[in-house]
Amino acid sequence: KNSIKIIGDHTDMYVQGYFQYDSKKSGGITRSHLRFGKKAIHSQYLVAREDFVACHNQAFIGRFDLLNGIKENGVFLLNSNWNMDEVFNQLTCEMQDTIIKRKIKFYNIDGLKIADEVGLGGRVNTVMQTAFFLISGVMDRNEAIGLIKESIRKTYGKKGEDVVQMNLNAVDKVNEALVEVPIPAQLPDTCGPRKQLVPKDAAGFVKDVIEPIMREQGDIIKVSQMPLDGYVESGTAKLEKRRVAPAVPKWIPENCIQCNQCSFVCPHAAIRAKLMTEEDLKSAPDSFNTLKAMGAEGYQYKIQVYIDDCQGCRVCVNECPKGALVMSPIDTERDAGEQQNYEFFEKLPNDVLANFKEATVKGSQFKQPLFEFSGACAGCGETPYIKLLTQLHGDRMIVANATGCSSIYGGTFPTIPYCKNKDGHGPAWANSLFEDNAEYGLGMRLAVKSHRKQLKLALEALMEKGIDAELKDALKYSLEHWDDVDQQAKVNAQKIRSLLPKAIENACEGCAKLLRRVDELKDYVVEKSIWAIGGDGWAYDIGYGGLDHVIASGEDVNILVLDTEVYSNTGGQASKSTPMGSIARFAEAGKATNKKDLGMMMMNYGYVYVASIAMGANKNQALQAFKEAEEYPGPAIIIAYAPCINHGI
């Protein structure tokens, strides 16, 4: 945007800018379509034939078709850490062919190195903007650099002189670091691969819909290939492997005290802990390092980073009390075998707790997260709560999700971060509006309540019938432990499932009708965990009337409020949750009124479980609140404080 402003304000050229965003909250893809020229621009369509193409992330090579529309004698600018001798060979064969045949000028710059040197971390926008002006010749180089620096002072002045100086220093380093890559006369013997994004044997929805969208080619999808009813298979976010982090955590086993806090706080489920036996490790890669598990005789312990799903937020590194995690370039970790390591780790048994208890910080992190690799902002403060919730109750959860951040990263078409365990059980998720999500969740509770009532009647009737003895014992156990949700209850439910088909086949007509009814409702043998999830804009403001109604109903609905204290999804506007004095949009001088005390209001009913939690302050209290809310046989609300980039962090 700054480039368009500079050209439009300081030359006699007409300009046009259109910015195409993907659905990820952060770390996503933005395609900037920029036009400028001496004549008025009336184009009402995206740029399809480009004079200049810039790729700001080398991970996009082989994933997207970057040069398909570039014109002859065009310019391609790449940000990568590859040196001049190797960078051309890292391009795909198709890209190499296009560059040679269309006589493309190719420039490379290590923008991340410059950004790191001046203190900007992974922010390369200033570097790439400067490189554009140096290459394009749109303006005199010195004039362009002067205007860029003026724009920096205007844009970042409020953030302090240090931030301004960092960006100015970055500008000064670009000219020296920018190199033109020599183009060979013919295709070299080596080229980079076209990245495989979905399994080779994928078909149907994954092949026809998910893969084109992952390659930014969603416009080619046919209407006939789209789902008819809005149903989408869960557990598909793991296919994306976005590789957006230039640096990822590296585990240093000798420093590790096996506390699992890194896994607990990870917003993306990209770092995990497991216990495994020597038998499990027989076919492990040579680089798969483990430790002897503390407090679990006969087991080995491992922390694994999923390098291709990590967002590089450093939350785990900052949380580690013993320096057992450090940031390392992703290519270094890939060369060290970490991709093979996480692929092997993924196949190891999940939910191995040994002597550890699920209701502890450490023990909970040996449970498989059934919410993984979402498109939330790097370092998101909301997603660790949802991930923990699925580790505790995910195999029987039904979620009503209010519109907001949690609906964007929780279920943006076509990939879903909610997933299933080895038995095919996981959260069922659906999105509703801001104003009626609590009622949506209440409807789910009433439906489940009705189904379980009908199921119980059928089970009680079968107790008087002459059915298979083994099945009868299992049904009797279910009736006697009707409200139990422990592992024994789940095992018994699975036993009922397995015995039903044969029992129906051999039953008399009177019994068969009842057994078919049980078969129809068998998913409700174990009670469901109903959760209405949303942000403070929903719970405190727009959906408050419905939330209050559901709480007052006395029904067993659990409500999770992800409280960022602003409308995070739409840019940080003040809500009734915003504390007094806080600066936010629509409260630029500081909010003049107190934060609404939602917890106290709910406590006034006298029969509602209420908890206020902050994972960063007390992990164990947060975990216990989730356990207690779920166990409470009535309405429960948890208000979870969640840090957010809209707080300026």
C-alpha cells in the first residue's frame, strides 16, 4: 500500500491497488495487485499478466504457480536465504523454463537476514519495498529511498524512535544485499520439486477442492465438486503444511526436565510430548532422540516439533524454564531430519499416560490434541484453551461456535483443524451467528437430551427381553452408569456397538425393533459434552441476551468465552469487556466506563458454575476449571483471558 501511495503522491502516474487475502488470521498469503501508468486505469479485474512479480517467502516456491502470467522481459524478485550460486537450482523446472524462455530478470535478496540484523525479526516488508523501487525504475532511486524513509517515519513514528531507526537501517542495507541472478542459456540438471500437498492417493473432496485452494487456484473448482449441505470432513488442516516459519524451535534433550509446559502453551499444537516403549522405537529414524522418562518406568520421552506446521511464534521457547528449546532455521532442522522425525512421531501411539494423571498439566499433554494446526495468528492467546479442551473432552464434544476469530481459525472452508482420534471420535463443530450462538448450543443440548431419553427407554425395555446375554450385560452396565464418561464407560459403549449387528440379525421381531432403535442412537450411550464457544464481542455484547437466556435455563451447557477484551477479528474495537482506560478503536482517548463483570452477573443466579482463568497466570487452575465445568450437571461459564496482537504484543 505504501508503494502505491508513494507513486501516486509523488509522480504524475495513475495508480491502482487491490489486495487479495486468504482466510488465515496471520502468516497467511496476501497477493497485492498493483497497477500504475501514464493513462487513467479503469481495469476492474485482477492483474493476470505481470511485468513484475515479487515472492516474499521462499516456502511458496513449488507450492504456487508464481510465474504463470509474467510477461516477456519481466522481473522476478525473490526473498530467500539461498546464495547466488544455488538459488536458480532451487526453482521448479517450470519456473526455470519460464525465466529462460521469457527472458526474465531474476533478483534475489535475503530479506530475513537484513531484518534480523537490524532487529525487525521476521518483518521483511520494508526490505522488499525498497528492493522493488531499486529494481523497477519507476522513480529515481535516491528520490524513492528518501520517500520510503519519510513514509517510515510517518507510519512507525508512534511506535518509537527505535522502531523507526530499525526500518531506516533496513532500507540502507538493501542495495548491497540485492543481487541479480545470472540466467543460464538452457535448463540446468537440477531443479526444486513441485511440492506434494495432499496424499498421492487422495481423491474426491481432498483432491478436487482442498488441493486447488491450497495452491491458490480455488477459481478452477466446479460447483458440482462442492459439498451440497455444508458438511466438511474434519482433520484436514494437517494437510496444509504451510511452512511459513523461517525459524522453528529446536529441542535440546539434555536441558529438558520433561514438564510439558511447552506443549501446554503452544497455540498451534505444533510441539507435542509422548511416552513410548523401546518396542515402539524399533524403526525410529537415526535422528529421533529420546530421553528416559521421569516417573514412568520402562518408557522413553520425546518432545517433537512439527516444523512444517509451526508458526515460529516462540511462545514455547519463552515458556521453557530450562532453555531446552531454542530457535533454529527451518532448513537447518529439515536437514537434521526433523521432518522424518515428526512423521514417525505422528504414527506412535497417542494417549499413553503411564502413571500420569490426565487432570495435571504434565499428564494432559500426553493426550492427543483434537484441535491442531489452525490458521490463527502466530502466538494466539485463544487457541491454547481450545486445544486443551479437546485434549480433556474432545472425543465426545459438540461445539457451537459464534462468529469471530474462533470461527475463522476453527472452520474456514475447506480445511478444519478439529480432528479425530484413532477410533474416529472427535469434536463435531458448527458455526452460528454472533447473536444466537448460545441458543444454538442450547438446541444441541436439548437434542442430545431427547436422544438419550429415548435411548434409555429402549435400553430399559430390552432388560425385559430375551436378548444376547453379553449384550444384555453391556446394556445393563450402561444403565447403571448412565452419567459416567470415564474410559470404562467408553469401552462399554464400544462393546455395545460391536455386539448390536449380530443381535439385531438373530432377534425376534419385538426385540429387533428396540435393538434397531438402540443402533440408531448408539452414539449417545456416553453423554456428550456441549460447548458454546466465542469471543467477548459475542458473550459481553451482541450475543449477551441469548447467553443470559441459556444460563438461566438451567440446562447442562458449557460456555467458553475467549476474552481478548476487544473485537479482535475486526481490528480491535472496544467491547463491554474492555477495561476502563484502555485504548482501543472507538475508545482512542481511553475507555470511559468499567469492564462489564460478566462472571459476577452469572454468579447471581446461584446455580451456575463460573470460572475466570488465565493460562499465563495459572495453568493448573485453567485445567481444573475445564474439568469442573464439564463435570458440573448444569450451566457453566468459563471466562478465559486471551492475549492478542491487538494488544500491541
